[in-house]
Amino acid sequence: MRPPSGGRLRKAMKQDRQEQEDPAALAGFNAVLGALESPFRRLERVLILKGRRGERFHEIRQAARRAGVPVLEADGERLARLAGSARHQGVVALASSAAYTPLEDLIASCREGGWLILLDQVEDPRNLGAVIRTAAAVGARGVVIPEHRSAGLGPGASRSAAGALAIVPVARCRNIADLLGDLKEEGFWAAGLDQAGEAAWDRVDYPEKLALVVGGEARGLRPRVRKACDTLVSIPLSAGVESLNLSVAAAVILYEALRQSRCR
């Protein structure tokens, strides 16, 4: 086999550098198709396993054509490297940094009401994805994460979200505590999830403009974030159980808020 010519070699090297610099890779049919159909995601290109055909791959190609996103073929090793896992189903999409919705736009979408979920240093991408999936299920307006010390919209979060990134916009902020101050000026009421919270989850009246704040896996809510909340909500647990998974706890609160909104 002839080695690639100088021009082809430089093009391949440039493509490899671009892929290494991409902040997010989405893997699997649901994640990629959802991103192609979402107004909140911008993709650079889609890579499909060489030689793969079939209905689902045709659907991906058609969606990419409608979105104006180029489709390339790649070998399995390359797809696994980009996805961070061999469980990519033969399709990977590379997203640009425009995957995040501008924070100002997300807040503006809640002027008449809506729920925002603020994640304070949630570092496990699977938890981030699970929260995004729950947010889509209850009709929340969006999720906000800090720019630093937080999981991002990589393949792990995308897989856990199971296509919900096509529905729920995700924005980034510099600081969750400062953002809470700004949201209060916009009429939001902030409830922080804290096992030591004084308010039981089913004894709280959740308003139409709700900012639900969920702490990270290791430390929960940080002191300054906890202080910025209007109330701290707890979920009682049976003896011997220290805590709920944060995405499960968020789901408990959000479904109670949904129940209340339907009874108004």
C-alpha cells in the first residue's frame, strides 16, 4: 500500500488535531440523531464506521444532510478513541464549543416562568446526563453548570442523557452562587438540595420560577451556594442509607414540582 501523499498526510494530521481539540464527542444513534435535529447543538462532522449500511445509518446520513453536517467514514479504533468507549454503535459526532446555549438566552426564555436546574460541581458525566434526561422528562427550561470543576457535554453525559440534549439546553456560568443572585433579581426562587435541609421535599410550595440547586458527588452544596438558596430541601431516608444519587434526588423534587403545577 502506498503511503499517503504529502497533501493527504497533512490533511489527516490536521483532522486528528482538530478532533483532539473538540470539547465534545457524541456517540450512539440516539445521541447523534438528537444532536443533528436539535437547534441547541452545532456539529462539525459525523463519523460512521466504514462499510456500515442499514436503516439507522441511512437515517443518520439523511439528518446530517438536512443539517448541513459532513459525514465521513472511519475505522472502529478511531471511533472508540473519539468516543472514549467501544460502545459507540458505529457512529460518532464531533461537536463544537457552540454546544452550550448562551446563559443570557436561557434566562430570557424563563421570563414568564420555568424551572432551571443548577449543578454545583457535579463531576460525573453520567450524573450530568441523567439530570438532563430528567429535565427533559418534566419540561424544565434548562440546566446550568459552572465553567470549571464540572462534567461537560462529552460522550459520557450524552449517553446518559439518551437524546435529551436535543430537548434541554445546557448553559455555563462562572459561579453558581453569583448566578443565584442574578436569578433572584429575575424573580426566581432558589431551592437547594441538602440532606440537612430544614424543609421536607413534600412540604415545600414550588413556584413557577424555580431554580433547583444540586450539589456535587463529593461535598454536596458548597457553603456560599447553600447560603444563597432561599431554602434547603431534604429527602428523608431509611436507616442505613446515607444519601440518594444526586440525579435521583433531583428527579424526586422536580416531579413534586410538576405535580403541584398540575394541581394549580
